[in-house]
Amino acid sequence: MAKVEYYVGEALIGEAPNLAHVDVVLGSKDGPIGVSFANAISAPSMGHGGLLACIRPNLLPKPYTLIIPKVTVAKMEDANKIFGPAQAAVAKGVADAVEEGIIPLNKIDDWLIIVSVFIHPEATDYRKIFQYNYGATKLALQRALKSYPPIEKIFYDKDRAKHPVAAMRVPRLFRPPYVQLALDAPNMQKQLKVVRDLPKSDRIILEAGTPFLKKYGVEAIKQIREVAPEKFIVADLKTLDVGKLEVDFSFDATADAVVCSGLASSSSIDKFLLEARRLGIYGFVDTMEVPDPIAKMKSLREVPDVVILHRAIDVEQAPDAAQSPDAAQKARWALVPKIKAAFADQKLVSGRDRVLVAVAGGIEPESAKYALDMGADILIVGRFIASAKDVENAMRRLLNIIPGYSDINLKRIHEEDDDESIKKATWD
């Protein structure tokens, strides 16, 4: 039995309102492409009827190509754009793709092509409509037949990219280490000023601290979001019970992550993490005062996104502490590689760690270096930055310790370069 061939491609070219965004499927006449082609041309839907691509009337390209309008054709003005420059552009793009060897010559009578075409209702420049749709058609066909993009590029770009129509980028923790700024002081105006004074960096996470949330409630996260719309924001709930409700409240308030206490029962933590995963946000587990964090993590059915090794402020300042703050801090952070080892078999397919490890408790530049040497992915810092006279400088001192670039947008400018040079997972 002959193999059924089926290829998928997409391309967006140009600027609104004359831009072109095409989706193509192509493949065997005797496969699903052939069935879809026949159904679309014989049973058109109102406003989205298919039309054959033609270079000019009575001259079809090969493989035969059907154009489907994405935007409803409601009036003759809209129809003229589809039956004029768009139809000619797609046909010319297919014909040139054959001549240039993009489409194999021995497949032109065996394959069919379906092209979904977007024409903005406000598009008026027929020359640009033609040029953009011609280029987009050829590019989409080339991508389809090369199985572009490679999975390595998807892994690399998926958390960096910003969709042009969505006009937003949902932050994800894709390239640690990070500095997480704990906004603990229950003073809204002061904390918003701190956020405004921060340097522009992708390596900064914001945390709505527990005292702050107790005074203002999770809805206060929305005010932080207004000041820092693209920042990753953590709601430090320290949940002990009924976690599903608290996760839901925080999600509705636009939090990107939520924190439960490791002192909660394993069942409660599992429910908390499950709800966070269901909603597509991160679930942190704070092991403050948990005697054996490793054992606690192994007792869970669900896998946390971040485990926090946390030494409490009150413990740091206790006059009768058995160890010096520095010694106790280092003893706690020595667990970082052990936490990572506990989840070594949970790595993502991309090769990145499934579970990140955060450290908290009196962090300043010197202790930050030790934590990074231990393998910490997130440095949770409060007073050193939030109470500093020069917030930007204090944060810079920590960012400068982190390996790799720290400013925003460097190496993250979204370009359609069809780059296939990424052969392995490189995250910085």
C-alpha cells in the first residue's frame, strides 16, 4: 500500500492591514487531503467558499490548489481581493515552488494543496496583498516539506516568543537562575515604587509576600501587574489546607505561580499542585520548618515546579540559635543538589530540569554566590533589595553575580529567520 503523504506549513509576512497569513496542507490525492479538497470545493460554506488558485483564468498551477478564505467574504469588495491578488499570488507561489524544486516535479499530479488565506477587511493595497501572499505561500510550502520548525527550535523559542496579535508574553521560568524579589512589607505604595525602580531584566521574579497578601488580599496582585505587565508574579500563600480555592483566587488575580507550605499534608499539597497544573500556572512548595524536605517531596504524587529551601526570618534572628546564621544557611542550602538528584528522572524532554530549586533567607551578594555554586535556580531576596535606598543598584549587584546576560530583550528579539542552527538545548 502506497504511503499517504501529508504535510503542514504556515507563514506570516508583511504588515497590517495588507499582511498575509497562510496555512497550507498538501499531500496525496488518495489521502485525507484529497477528501478535504473535494468536500471543500463541492460543499462550500457561506462566506468561506473555496476557489481554485489560478495564475490567470484558464491556467491552473500544479499541484491543483484550493484557496479557503479565513475571513468571511461578506461583500464584493472582499471577494475582489480574494479572487484577484490573493488568488493570483497563491497560484504563482505554487508554480514557482515547483520550478524552484521546493515541490518535487514527480509529485505535481499526485498531490493536492489547500491554502487558507487571511485578507484583512481593511486591506487596500492590491500590490502588497499579492506580494505578501506570494511570499507567504512559498515560505509555507517550503516549511511544510522541510518539517519546519525542528523540535529544538520550538523548545528554544516557545517561552521567548511574543505573539504579535496577542500583544503579550506570558512569562515562564525557561532560563534560570532568577532573582525573586519578595514584596513582604504591607505597604502598597512603597512596594509599587520598588517595582517601578527595578532594572529591566528577564531574570527578575516578583513575589507578593505573605504579609502583603494578608493585608491586601490576592486581588492586590492585579495592581502589581499593572505596573509590571510582563513580569512573572508569585503569590506566596503558604497554603496549608483547601489549596484548590486559594490557587483559583490567585489565578484569577493574574498570578503566574502559587506557593503552598511543605508543612501541609501530602494530600493537600498534591491537590494544590494538581490545581495549579490544571490552570497552567506554577506550583511552589516552601519547605520552611520541614525537618526532612527530601522525604516530604518523595511522599508526593504530584511533582512541584519549584521547591523552596527556606530559612525563616525569625529563626535567623533568634539569639539562642544553635548555629550561626551563615552556618545554618549553608547547611540548609546543601540540600539543593540533593533535591535535584531526587527529581533527576523527571527531566523534561528538552533536557531542562523539571523541578527548580529556590533558596531564601537573608540572601545578599556573598551568600548568593554560595547558593548559585550549590545549583540554586532562584534566589529569593527581600530586605536587601526592597529596603535599599537604591533599589536598582541593589538588584544589579545580585544580577551581576548570575551567569549569562541579565538585561531584557537581548537574544530574545522575535525574528522569523527560519534558523535551524539550534541542534541542542541551549537555554541562555
